[in-house]
Amino acid sequence: MGRPTIDEPLRRLAEDPAAFLPAEPGEERIEDARFVISLQRERHPWSVGVQRLRLDPGEVTSTVAEIRDLLTARGRSASMWSVGSSALPSDLPDRLQALGMVPEDGPGEAAMVLVRPPEPHPPTSFVVRLAETADEYRVAADVMIEAFGFDPSDAAEARAQAESRFERSRASAHTRLALVWEDDVPIATGRVTFTPWGLFLGGGGTLPRARARGAFGALIPAAWREAVRRGTPALVTWARRDTSEPILARLGFEEVATIRQLRDDLGTGAGA
């Protein structure tokens, strides 16, 4: 029996999730034939995503200026641009850098899809479960803060927003947080979004002291079981090439696109 094929809707979701994930309460989405902008309630740079970029080569500068104006008018000071393999023009990352954007450190990310049961994972002591209380959402926020090295301002915002995130999750049927526990201590977390095509895993982070021990991989079998239970047997995620991409590849994920991320600080780049 051959390998399951990855349908085009899954490929599109994997490369440009902001264009296809269900909008959450309080989230604004600006959709244009040239781009999609997702604005979450939080104010840190990762709360503003610019994706599905299809720009005319002669209009890159003007379109960037247009997007910067839209974000400045909404009181945003920074955004994250995700340039996938299908983005146009093909040299868009270089053009965005010339306009003042700064590439994220590291070798980039891979958009990856799993459409068959994950390869067996060595037994571990990890316990994976969905966050069910406001306290668990606060715990997940603390894990994310340490995992991603938030600065004090962003950390304070993440902690302040934890309870409202929990309340929004209760009002939405789309998104939940998963926590990985070891000996009753939370060591990793990830956001699970339910879509008609499969589960999207985003915002995954592991505490530095717990990395390279399989905590992230422990999320995958649990997520797969939930995807099958919902009748959408597929997992979609982004993976850093220097950390999680090799782990996911061993579990059976396939790469469908390359993602390059650039940060646009509007106070500096907008005038470039």
C-alpha cells in the first residue's frame, strides 16, 4: 500500500496558516489578494503575522508601506513576516531585508505535514494533556516565556493575558493548549488548532533544561489520536531546522514548504 498523499488544502494550510486557521475571539484578520495579516490581542511582535504573500515585483515597496500604515494605525509597533516557498516575487526575503526587516536567527523553518500514524516513539515518563483550567494556562504561559526567552515586557503581557486566553478558549471550539508534564512538573507546551483538514500545532516550546529528551515528540502521538478521533487524520506544524525538524522527520512528517521569517520593527524599518 502506498504512502498517503498530502492534499493541496493541507499544503496551503502548512505554508500559510494565518490565511486558513479559524479566527479566534478578539482576533482581527485582514485578507487581501496580495497578503493576509493576522492580529491577535497581545502586543508582542509574534501577535502580528503577515503571510500568504503574493506581491507584484514592481509593487513590493508600496505594498510594504501600505501594510506598515495599516499596522501603525492599529497601534502596533512590530510584526513577523513569514515568507513561504510560494511567495512572490521569488526574491522577496532579500527585498524585505532591503526595506529594513531583520531575518530571525537560525537556518529557517520547514512547514511539515503528517498524514499517517507517527512512527513508534520510545516509552517515556511524559504525560500529555490539554489544559483545562486558568491555572494551567498560566503555567503554560510561564513555560513559553522561558522556552522562547521573552523580554520582561513581553513576559508580563503573556502572564497578564493567560486568564483571558483561557476564557477565549472556552468560548471557542477551535483552539486548545496542550501541556507536557514530567513528574508533575510542566516542561513543554503547544497550541492545538482544529481545522477541517487536520490539527495545526503551533507555538510549541520546551524548557531549555528539558530539551533533547523527547518532550516535544511526546506531543505528536497524543495529537494524532485526537486528529483521528475528530475524523481529520493529519497534523500540520512548523519546525526549526536545527531543533524539531529532524525529530518530526523521524516520526514521519514530510516537508511541504520552506519558511523564512523576518521581523519588522515599525519604529525603525518603516522609514527605511
